[in-house]
Amino acid sequence: MAHMIPPLMEPGKTTLLVVDDERNIRRTLRMVLEAEGYEVREAESAEEALPILETEPVDLGIFDVRLPGMDGLGLLSKARELWRDLPVIVISGHADTPDVVEAMRRGAVDFFGKPVDRDRVVVSVKNAISRRTLEGKMQALASRERRFDDEMLGESAAMQRLRQEIAKVAPTQGRVLILGESGSGKELIAQEIHRQSKRAGGPFVKVNCAAIPGELIESELFGHEKGSFSGAASRRRGQFEVAHGGTLFLDEIGDMSLAAQAKVLRALQTGEVTRVGSEKSFTVDVRVLAATNKELAAEVREGTFREDLFFRLNVVPIRSPALRERLEDVPLLAERFLQLACRENGLRPKPVDPEVLQRLSQHRWPGNVRELRNVCERLAIMSGERVTAADVPAEIGPRAAPPGPSGDGPALAQYGEVGLRELRDLVERDYILQKLEAHDWNITQAAQALGVERTNLHKKIKQHGLSRAARGLADPAPEE
């Protein structure tokens, strides 16, 4: 399936392919276009141009209608089979010939005649590039409009620290590994890093590594050649290539196969990618951000994640705080989600009783911001003219008291409807936190009380995202 929009380069990196059998025409076009900051590739025939189109990123083609061998119309058709929306401008010695009309019918975006007029060429190329850029932005805008939570909302200390970290790392080329629980907003952090970076004008491409079958992840990332495997009916551009000039966000990278990890590592080391079924490599200019809800250091020890890739990705680690660590942000988030849900479902905006926001602010939110958004949508749909405390589901509200020594069963209701694995993690987190606070965050004493090694406790603290500072406490005095 042909790719919709060719990759958008940064200014000065847009690549044009000029195909003309007249050397002087190619030389003139190269001089004019390079003076405007474009990169120019040349071919004197369609047969010479096709391998370039097949293996190299090209943003716009300029084809002469009359070529030896395959003519410009045939090359135009072949090019649009490869990349459906690749903009192509045709050159003709006679503007009114049937060939020009046929070229426009086949999808050419413009034409100019011979002899070449410098101003006409520059205007034609700039218009074609601008049109493609606008189409890409409109697609991105349409995707963004479909999102509920497309802003990093919150004024808590945790969110202020997060914004400061993003402001420092975004303008650089540093790779970022975003850590955090499912539903805590890791993708929003990646989007914000891209928005504040020098690549903001380029594409932001997301790949959910957990949602793609292991046998297809390499094709998704690097593309494939026609016939390279069963079902590969046509050439396909990979997401590394699509993200050229922008940012590639590898979400849930801890779920990627070891074979795919090896190829990603090579792409990070060399800046080159190779489509599945091809022996030819080509260079891409991509900033890679990655995210995971797993502890990759533990995955490395278990042999399920490459250590060298972990070090490549973990240049700047940023943690996405869980919603329970910034409960003071819940009213702001809830108000926004409720009104967005009303708008999305064709409902009039509804006032919200203060008791509703109080109840929501006292819940643990094991599913984080995603769970809050879903609850708010339910409230918007199922409530009357206003949202009242009676509309809030019974499981949403203040935490029950922690279970006593007897391990009273009813206290588990505080965790809501969660799976056994998540319940185990939540109980473990609460128990560790209880011991840490009981010993004023003295790691040695807390580890002794828990019956574990200090190194193991440090690992658990990091795994569960526990932080003395996040609870508004001063840093502990040195233990030794």
C-alpha cells in the first residue's frame, strides 16, 4: 500500500529528483534549485531514475515528458505506484501538447516549459512543497482533534518538575527514555518534547511496539520490498523513513523482539535503515524517543532486552508521574475531560458539583489519567443537567484504611476493580511506602523491616515510582 504523505524534511533538506535527458537542462535546474536550499538528485532517463525512487527518500520529482526509453508519463505512473502522493512537476517543450494534459490527468501537480525560466521553476517547486506540507499538517491536526487529552494539564509540583525537564531536553538532539505506568501520559510527554524541539516542523510518528505482532514489527519500522514475505504485495515505507526530518516515538519498546532491537540499535548507531527484503541501506535523519512501563534494567538482566540498546536509549530518562502522585491536578483534569466528553457526545456543557471533584480527588486512580478520562466520559453521558455526587460510581472515592495485621479482606476494596497482578503491585507499593515513612525514609532501616537487601529495596522504589520529594517531604539526611 502506497504511503499517503512523503516524509517532510527540515528546511534546506528537501530532496528533489530531476529527470531530463538534456544535460544543460539538468545543470540549469540544479543551479537554480540548490541556490534555493534544496538537495538535487539527477537522472538522464526513467530507467536511471527508478532505482533512486525505490531506495532513497525523495520529496518531489521534476520529470521531462519526452525521455529516451520509458517516457516521462510512464515514469510518472511508476513513481505514483511507489509513493501515491509524491508530488511531480513535468517539463515540456510545448505547454499545450496532449502529453501535458495527460500528465496532469495522471496526477502531476504542475508543469513548466522550455527554455527554463528561473522564477517559474522556483514558484512551481515552492508551491508544490507548500501544498504537501499543508496536507501533512491537516492530517496531523485532524488526528489531534480526535484526542481527549492532548494537553499536559496540571500545576502540581510533579508536573512543574516535568515541564522543567522537558524544556531542558527538548531543544537538544538527546535521546529520551520516558518511564511511567500505563495511562500516565507518556505519549503526551513525547509530543511535547517534539513540539519544543528544532524538529517541530517535521513529522511526529508513533509506533506502538506492543500492538504490532513480532513478525511484522521490522516491516513496520524499516519497510519492506514487494514479495519479501507472504502478503508483501507492494513496496512499503517504514516508520523510520516516514519520520525523516522529525521525531520517531517508540512506545512500549520493552515489548519489542530481540531481532527488531538489533536493527533499531544499528539504525541508532549508523543513521541507516534497510527495508526487509533489500540489501540496500539509506540514511535517515530521525530523533528517537522511547517509552515503557517496564523496568528495562531488569529486562536486560533477564536477557529479554539488549543492554547496548538500553544504554543508547537511556541518555535522558524522564519519569511520567502517576496520577495518585499529583491528586491536586484531578479537579482541573476532570473539569476539562467532562466538558470535552459533553462536546464529543453532542451534549450541552454541564456544571459539576464540588462534591464530585472532591470524590474524584480522593481516588487512587490505578489506571491513571486514562482511567479518569473514561470515568468523566461516563459521568457526562449518564448524568442529568448537572453532574452530582450521586452520579459518581460507588468504587470511586476516598481510600479505605490500610489493612490491619489480620489482613482484613474488605480493605482491598480501596483498590477498585483491578487484575490480580496489578493488585499485587499496588499492595506491594503501599506496604513499601508505609515502611519507608515509618522509618523516615531511612533505606537501611526500611530494608531491615521488610526483610530485603538495600539494593533490592532501591530497585522496588524505582519500579514503583516512589519519591520522598513527590510527597512534599524534605530530602532525608545521609544514612551513613
